[in-house]
Amino acid sequence: MAHERDILDRLLAVASLLTLDTARFALSEGMTEARVHLLWELHRSGPVAQRPLATALGVTPRTVTGLVDALEASGHVVRAAHPTDRRASVVTLTSAGEAFAERLVAMHADLATQLVGDLSPRRRDGLATGLDHVLARLHSLLQDQP
């Protein structure tokens, strides 16, 4: 039977390898991980004001401004005036940004298949249930901290 520490070590190894994979992808695309994350989030959420985008990414509004500046310069996003808040702007994917995000989605699906596609439905469900439990506990622990 696996000990709790062994399971945590495995989770940390998975997290580390997924982070490395993301970093390699970003580098191969001439991007930073933060820019890739912003494009992923924008694809997921649709057009959004910068402040809620910062919240979703877990960064400061100032950081989002820098990321959006760079992605606007590369042609992946555009800013437009917010329809009801003259102090805010809405960030939207361009066709180039949408194409990039669609490639991310396809690569994400391919990696998922490579990692767990050969598991039986029962083992896949068990893994999902276990990970859901770990995620819920981790969220709870992080919310309890100042």
C-alpha cells in the first residue's frame, strides 16, 4: 500500500513534468508560459476585461497589462473599449490568437489521450475521483491560509 508521502511525491513529479512540458511548448512557440496561459484562459472565457482576466490568472492587473501589451504586439489579441466602463478595456483573441488556442486545445486533448487513454474506464474513474478529492482538499487548505 502506498503511503501518503509517496502519493504526494508522485503528484509533485506529475506537476513538475507538466510544468516542464508547458515551458518547452511555450519556448518552441517563442512565448512565455504566462502568455500561453493568458491565451488559454481567454479562449476558455471569451472576451473579458483585464481586471477579471488578472483574477482568473492569479496575477496583478499590472502584470496582465504587460502580457496583453506583448500579445497585442504579436497579433494574438486586441483591446477594445469596454461597453459600459470607460476606464476598462476588453481583451479579445484575434484570428491568430484563436488559431493558436485551437492548437493548444488539440495538443491538450492529445496529451490527455497519451497519458490516460489506455486506462480502463474503471481505473480512469478511480483516478479522477482520487484527483478530485486531492484538489478539493488542496483548495480548502489554501483558502484557510492568510
